[in-house]
Amino acid sequence: MPEADPFLAPLLDRDAAVAYRDALRAAGKTVVFTNGCFDVLHDGHTSYLAWARAQGDALIVGLNGDASVRMLKGTQRPFVPFAGRAGVLAALRSVDAIVGFDEKTPVTLLELLRPDVHVKSAQYRVDELPEKYVVESNGGRIVLAPHLHGKSTTDLVATIRSRG
């Protein structure tokens, strides 16, 4: 088995992500979780992830698989396949671990990971989140990160297309 790269966050399967969470909890650490497609990473994403990481001791990022991205964003997406998106996220200082998921929402993954903190963008309302019940019923809390208007992949793609 190849040695882990000390400069990259690990890409974990679900079982390894639960074990990682368990080790953090055993060490008295606060586990933070967020999720997204992170297709065409930009400064809105990096600001969001840094803010999320600041909410605890370790940030686990749930990364939508390619089929999941298509369900959410349409058949033209993702622009970057899962492995590429995971590789870019892994290089960010704010990201401690990544776990993929193929469902439309992270509810199943959240049921397994039971984070202390679940971060979403303030463009959402907590009461409207499908994951609200599972996070709160497992003792976690949801916090909303500041939303940077005009800093989305959709906005970036529109800018690129308008110039091309």
C-alpha cells in the first residue's frame, strides 16, 4: 500500500471516515462536516471551507459523486470528475479528510458520521435543510457560513461563457 502523502488530506471510504471520526472524538476533538459538489473550485469555495474548518478541530468534506452532481446540477456537470475534485480539495489546508457520496443529499452520510457541527451556506435556511433532523437528533448543530454573492460555480461558468 502506498504511503500517505503528508501534504494531502485522505480520501476515505465510509467505514474509514467513521473510524477517523471516532479517533478524533476519542482525542476530545470537535468534528465539523460540510458537503458539496466543489466543481471548478474557486475563491468562494476556499473561503467557505476555511470558515467551516474554523468551527472545530477537524473538517470532513462530503464530496458529491459524479452521478449525484448530475442529479443536482444537470447532465452537463460535473466539469471535473470526482477524482480531480477530490484531489484539489485534498490539497487545501482547511480540509482534513474527504468522503464521497452518491446520494442527492448527505443525510445517509451524516447518519453515519454524526458530526458535532454541520456547516451549510447562509443561502439556505436551517429549517429547510433535509439533513436538519439527522444532525440535531444525533446531538449535532447546524451553522450557516456567510454566503459570498457572485461567488458560485454557476456565476463563474456564466462569466466564462459570456467572454467566449
